[in-house]
Amino acid sequence: MSKREQLVLYRSVFDEITSRRRLSKRAWRGDLRDRRVFLDWYNVFITVYSAIDGDLVVVGDDAILRDVRGFGGRGKVEKERKDVSESLIFETLSSLSPSEVLVILDSSVSHSGLLAKELRSKMRGEGIDGKAYALRSPDNFLIAQKDGIVCSSDSVVIDSTSCKILDLPFLALSSAEKEFEVRHF
């Protein structure tokens, strides 16, 4: 089995108990209105970017959309696709009317502090009340939240947070003019 096939299985196949528990945490479009949203930036961005780039994205047994690119913040990002991905994410968030969006980046990824500054500016441009932070332990920060909606497909975050989870990449890509290939496993 190739590494890619292994990654597809790892990111999409879960036991029934895990899948049901994750489904019970699922937030829906209307749940974001006037709520605080925590956005796992690299996780959400890479999934949206992967789909726009024509790479495989999968819906797992837990009904969450995930990329199988696996570059974890590393790799070449083409500017036009980056801009389209960011616009889709922020336009979708804006349409959901959250009270505040906190974009969380991993500070171990090069230039995360600069990107956080750029993302704050983009949120202002979309009329989103938001902040962006580059943190050493973004997963721990997301897990520690007690109230609000977390946008992430990271299994550890989903399983450990007490917050509801929104599949923002799925919503963002669903609103796009272009159709993207999504595989269900």
C-alpha cells in the first residue's frame, strides 16, 4: 500500500463509536450566528487549498472533509490559489455571522506571525470581527476552549474539545462556483 493510500485510510476510516461521537459534536450553519469561532488555520486552509489545487479530499466515516496532502504547512503554495482559498474561507465565515473569529496558527511554521497580521487585515476587509495569533501549541489552545465553535478536522482536537465542531472546508467549498472532487470512504 502506498503512503498516499495509507494517509487516505488514516484520515477517513474510523470505528463506529468514534464516528458517532464526532457526529454528535457537529455544528451547523446556523449555530455560528453570534458565537465565538476558533479557526484552526493551517488545518482548514490546507484542506480548501488542496481541493482548489485539484488534489484529493475525502469525507471520512465521521462525515468530516479532510485533505490527504499532508504537507503540514510546508510546501509551495501558489498565490492565486492561496488568495482564492482565503477568500472562500472568510466569505463563508462572514456569511455565518459569528460574533468573533479567532484564527489560530502554529508558530513553528515559518512566517506564521506575518501571516497572522495579513489574516487580521483580510478579516477586517470582510467585515469580520476577528483576531489571529501564532501560538506554540495551537491544538492545546483549541482543546482548552469551553464555549464557542471550533473549525478543524484534526482528530485530536475534535475528540478532545468540549466545543461543537464546524466543517468549514466543506461549507466553503460547497459555496464555490467550481465543483471539486470529494471522495467518500
